Amino acid sequence: MLANPQRIWLEVSDGVCKLLGYTRELIGKQIDDLAAPEWKPQTAELFEEFVAARAMDGEFALGHKLGQRVTFEYKARVFPDDAMIALVSKKMTDVATKSSRAQR
């Protein structure tokens, strides 16, 4: 996932689009618009902290097109030219599913 300093998605992988029930229509949307309801009030502040720190790791919930909450684990970095911000994510429930399969 790639966003600009205004929190607008510039690029989103097909995999993330599928997890969220969207197609490429995510490109051009603001991160705030897709944040799960409990994250919306703090999205702008969290993003500003990330840009200032130039890197941030954690988890964040986005809303699926049909309304479900999808939680991602991410590692986010600001590029040296400050023009773009890369967000590399994976669905946390996928991690849990893989762990439970490995324990069987």
C-alpha cells in the first residue's frame, strides 16, 4: 500500500483490495475514509506521528466494503524524498490461522 502525505492511497495491491472487498477503486480514497470506526478519530494524529518518526510498526483496522472490520499488522516507512509513504500490511487473522494450522 502506498499513500501520500495527505493520506490518499496512491497504490494498493490486488491482495489488499480483495481482503477489503474492493477493486482498484481504493486508489484515490483517503485512509481516514477506510479506517474502522474505532480508528477514525485518531487516524490523522497517528499518521502525523508516523510521518514525524519516519517509521512505525503496529496494527490498524480498516473497514471492509460490506462493513466488517479487517485488522492488519503493518510496517510503515517514509521514503527519503518525503513524497510517498509505503505501508506493508498483512491480515492478522491470516497469521493466527497459519499458526493454528502449524500446531495441528
